[in-house]
Amino acid sequence: MTQTTSRMARRSLILLVMAGAIPLLVFAGWVAFLNARQDRNAARLAAFETLDRVATRVTSELGTQIEVAETLAASAALDQPDLQMFYREAKRLKDARPLWETIELVDTEGRQVLNLLRPMGAELGATADRENFNKVLQTHKAAIGGIGPLGPISGKRLIALRAPVERDGSINFVLTVALVPDAVSQILRNAGAPKGWVGVVADAKGNIVARTIKEQFELGRPASESVREAIKRAPEGAYVGRTLEGVEVDTVYRSLPGTGGWSVHLGIPTESLNAPVRRSAFLMAGGGAVSLALAIALVWLTGLDIAQRRREQEAKAAIALGLSEERRMLAVEAADLGVFNWNLNNGNVLVSHRAQILLNLPPYPSEQQDRIYPADLFLEGIHPADRQFVAEALKGSVRERPTAIEFRTRDVDGAIRWRRATGRPSQVNPLMQDIVFGVVMDIDATKQAEIERVQLLRRLSVAEENERRRIARELHDQIGQSVTGLMLGLKNLEHTINRDASDSRVDRIHWLQTLANGIGRDIHRVAADLRPTALDDLGLQDALRALCSEWSSRFHIQTDLHFRGNSTPLPSDVEIAIYRAIQEALTNVLKHAKAQSVSLVIDQRLSELRVVIEDDGAGFPSEIPAPIESEKRTFGRLGLSGMRERLSLIGGTLVIESEPESGTTLFISVPLGAAMEL
């Protein structure tokens, strides 16, 4: 046993180590991949920052060159003009600026007047890059041209910066400063583009103005297709393209303001940008492969461990099952309960010894503890009137919901006994959903006590009604007659008084007559409330009509009474219970509802009497409002709990529905029994 436990402990430790290594490997690969992705995103962000810096530097340098050109165009030597003086001045300025190839002065017809590459007065010819020249003439503003064609004098492809020589509102000449071919490339390199990146400045036509690599071979040539497409698409952004050498680059670009459509492009070789991500992806894939191998080994070892544990658990379960069965039998015997299993597929019922006794089943020939009976024989011990009800309830418990029923059995000597049975399907094994697991118990003593209680309450109710009838008769026959005699005596006294007597004596007699009449009405009303004669003489319907009419006229609340169904006379106890319930309901409306109208519907059917009482009063949020719930019930005065208790004596129920400011509705239902159906 110790060796087995030690072996299981070592195996569990190995499984824990392997299970812990799998997420660590996957997590490490994922972290490396995320870091590489983050580095790649940081490089792209740095590219945009570098682009802003380069674009600002190039724009600033070109702006400085234009400002110098505009200053030279404003020279006083061009006011006369004194071309000899201007030639010497331009020569000194050009020598001080190594990026300037030459300075030329062009008239408005496009002919060169002077060029520092030729002596003063030499034959020069027309200027190059007429497109940029014409733009200056039209706008009267300085402009930067693209890289021009080979110059006839310089023999180079130069970049022309032109400024108008304007006097008295008209252009006399156009001053042109021609930059050396690699001037912009030097500005681009000095702007701080990182090593290994490919920087390109292109003019509006897509020709290369400057390049960080091989600029001496590429200046003036069309840029790559991706550069030209980006220029057409938007003034700034990012794209993936190829350089003239065929290298794939991730490029960011931006147009340069004040340059007539120039744009600067910075490209990062995609290979260097994606290399860390690719390496981390390989690392993550390797970690995933190792994790998969570990997972397969873990599953295999876990399967072995589960199989061994299952064998051990099955052995323990067999022992525990025997002990559990023994405890179950002891518990059932101690609780004096009977158990049964009804298989609805084959109709057999497995019954314990106690259940056999409780259900009065015939003795079983075998000596085994549990006995198997066919369903018909199992139901024979149940009272014939309850047999179908019990069978349907138990069968329905496996498809609808667990059931609890009370029924009767008949002993051999004919005595009736009460039993209680519960049935439900299996809660553990879904393959046993067609088996009813039931428990039966003896409730005869409890049921007999309940029956005696109900009978006692019925006798008390009958005694109460008899006492009401006696008191009402005494009020009507004795006190009522006395009041009537008093009224007659007062009437005779009125006639015997001298007509000449004072008015005060007559008024007193009239007051006494009024008081006696009121006392008579009150006595009559109290007698009617205690026991209405219409209920004994005419039945429930006429008694309710009289009650509603008198109540409505007394309290000025509109009452709407409707009768539906047949008008067969009801048993006396049913009529009394319904009348008292409606009487109490009207009292509650008067006390609590603050209603304007009350509607009553009495629907008498063959097997059931239904009563609906609805008011339009204040309503309440709970089933029973606090004032009524706390009301102390006295003799002759019923609250809602008293109504339920009185209705329960005849098998009736009371349901209340109410909402604040929506009125209250009472639903009364009383079964009339089989006798009313005949």
C-alpha cells in the first residue's frame, strides 16, 4: 500500500511539472512575439518622427536658398540695370555657396542675359526648364522647379530656384539659381536619415530630385512605381513598395510645402523590420510544438493515472455501495417508510416489505427483502375511487415534475386508511428516466385528526349560524315588537295632547318618534346582517340582490351584480359561506379601498361555483394589506384569513390580485361535487 501511494505521488508530481511547463512555453513564445511586434511598431513610429524631421530640414534649407535668391533679385545693380556690377556681385555670392552651380539672369522672353558659367557678354541662348520659368512670370513669386534637362552650358541636370526681378509692378528679369545635382541629396543626408534606410526626394512629376544611395546614377530618372503611385494617391501616408534596386521597403512619405509638389520618402527594408517578428514566430512555433508533445505525453500519462484510479475507485465504490444499501435499509426501517420503483417500460414495481404492508399487497412467495409486483396488482391495494388518480400522478411525475399525493387504502376488514406517496424520476442516471422512484408513508392518524378538525370547524360554523339566526329572531320578535309598541304609544300620546299645548311638547314627541323609528331601522338592519331572512326564504341569489341593493343605497357606492350559469339551489353550507365571503369583501371595500364602484359576478356551473369581486379602489402592493392582516378577527366579523378558513371548510379557495391605484380583484372558487352534475 505504501509503495502504491509513493508511485502515485511520483506520477502526480510528473504530471504537475508537465502541466506547468506547457503554459510556460506557450507564454514565453507569445511574450517574445509580442515584444517583436512592439519593436516593429516602435520602428514604424520612429520612421514617422524621422520623416517629420527630414521634411522640416529639407524645407528649411530650400526656403533659405529661395530667400537668398529673392534678396539677390532685389539688388540695386538691377535697378538701372548695371549688369557688370550685378555680375560681380552674383559671382561673389555664388563662390560663398558651394551648393550653387551657377546664377543666370533671363529676360521675359526666356533668353539668358548673363550666366556665371560664361564671361560677361558671351552668347548664351535660351534658358532651360521653361515650365518653371513660365510659372514665375504668371505668379510673380519665387518657385522651385524639378530637376531639369541637361543644360546646354553646364552639361548637367540642375535644379532651378527662380525669383522675379520686379520693378514698378512689372517683371524685368527672372533670376535663376541652379543648384548642383547632389545639393538636395546632401541636405537629405544631413537631415538625419538612419543608416540603411532609403531616402528619396521626388518632384511633382515623380522624378528623383535627391536620393541617399546611388544619387549620381539616379538623379533625374523617374522614381519607382510605388513612389509615383503614392504621390498621386495622397499628400502623405505610408505604403509598402520596392526601390529601383528591387528591395522591398516599408515607406512613409510626406509632401514638402512651398516646393511645388516635391515629396520626401523614407523606406525601411522590410526584411530588417520583420526579422525580429519572424524569429519570435519561429520561437513560438517551436515552443508550441514542444508544448504539443508535452500535452500528448501528459494526456497519455493522465489516461494511465485515471485508469488506475478508476479501478481503485470502483473497488472502493463496491464496498461503499454495500454499506450504503445497508444504511438505506436501516434508515427506511427506522423512518417507517415504504419505498418502491415502478418501471413504466415493463410495468413491474419493485416494492419494499414496509410498502407491501402499507399498500395491503398480497404476501410474496420469496423471502427476499424487495418484492416485484405487476402494476395491476400493485394498484389493487389502493381504494378504487383513488386508483386511477394515483396511477396517473405517479406516471406523470417522471415527465412533468415530482409529485406528492394523498390517497386511501382499504384493509382486509374494510377499514379505510390514509397514505401519502411521493414520486420522482432518477436524479443521477439519465438512462433511468422511465422509472418512478417512490416513497409511501402512513398518514392515517394525521389525516383523521385533520378530518376531525374540519368537522369540528363545520359544526362551529353551523352553531355560529344558528346563534346568528336565534339572535336575529330575538331582535326582530322581541326588541323589534317593543320598539313598535313604543312608536304606537308615542303616536297615541301625540293625539291625546291638547292641540293648544305649547309647540315644544309636540316637538319633543316628534323627536322621540324619529328616535324610535331610527332604533327600529337599526334593529332591523342588525338582524338582517346577522342572518338575512332572504337567505333562508328565497336562496342565495335573492339574498345577494338584497344585500347589494341595501349596501349601495346606504354607502353610496355603485354595485353591479351579475349571475351566470344555472340557478340550481346550492347546499346550505355553500350558500352561507359564499354570502359571508361577499359580505366581508364589501366591508373591506368600504373600509380600505375608497372605491367608486364594485362589480360582482357569480358563475354557477355543474361542478364549480365561481365568484369574482372587483373594485376600482386604491389597491395595495402585497397580497394582504397590513391593516387587514393585523386586524383581530372576532365572532361575527371575518378578515381575509377568516374568509379563506370558512371557504376551506367547503373545499373552496380564495385568490387576490391587486396593484396600487389599480383596484383589487377577489377570485373565489368552490367545487360543487358530483351530486351537482346529475
